[in-house]
Amino acid sequence: MKVFLDTNVLVDYLNKREPFFEDAASIIGICLSGQAKGVLSALSVVNAAYIMRKAYTKDSLMTKMEWLATAFEISPINRQTIHDALTSRAADFEDAVQCFSAVQSRSDLILTRDKSGFNGLVLPVMTPAEFLARCAE
């Protein structure tokens, strides 16, 4: 199974944001163990670096970004991604871009804490808690 992690799940893990860190860490663990293939969009990596830039030294931040680039599949954002997001007429353009990046990478589902931005788009969406509960079944 290929799981696409939205930016909020990634930042929850990297910044140890409570009360979300535990679920995010469990999902990262599932991806690193090979139980699922973790996918991030190029946009998520860039946004995570921007969000975290004041919390880490430049060297530490770049080390984290390098780790992401080796531990996860990075799905591109290209002309097709943007076109698909625009033509979807989704309420949230950024979430539509994320969704169609996930589609391009052939992800099976999107994991996010904010499912509302993905309403009506083409992939199943779960919260981290929903995904972990499903894995536990």
C-alpha cells in the first residue's frame, strides 16, 4: 500500500507537535518498516522546510530534508498536477495540488488531519487516527 502524507502529518512528526506527534510517529514507523510505502509531494518537503526554518539550524534542517528525500518517495508537482488541480474546481487549491500529486505517484490514499480540503477529490482520505485504527484491525 502506498500512503501519501499531507504536509500537516509530516510537520507533526518533524516538529513533535502535540497532541499529533504520536500518531504521526506511528505512521512514519509503518512507512520506514516497509509495511506501507510513504509518499510526500515536493510541495510538502518545501513547505515543511519553510515552516521549520526558525526551529532548527540551517544544517540541521537540511539534514532532515535530506533524510526525507531518501526515506520517502517524492512525488513531483508539474504542469499536469496543476492542470488537474485547477480543473477539479476543488474548494482548496493547495489540497487539490497535493491530491493530484498523490494520483501521479499512484498512491492508494491520502493521510491528513484536515480531510475537508480533499472533499470530492479522487482518492480516499483518512486521518492518521483512522489509518492507525484500520492497521490495527
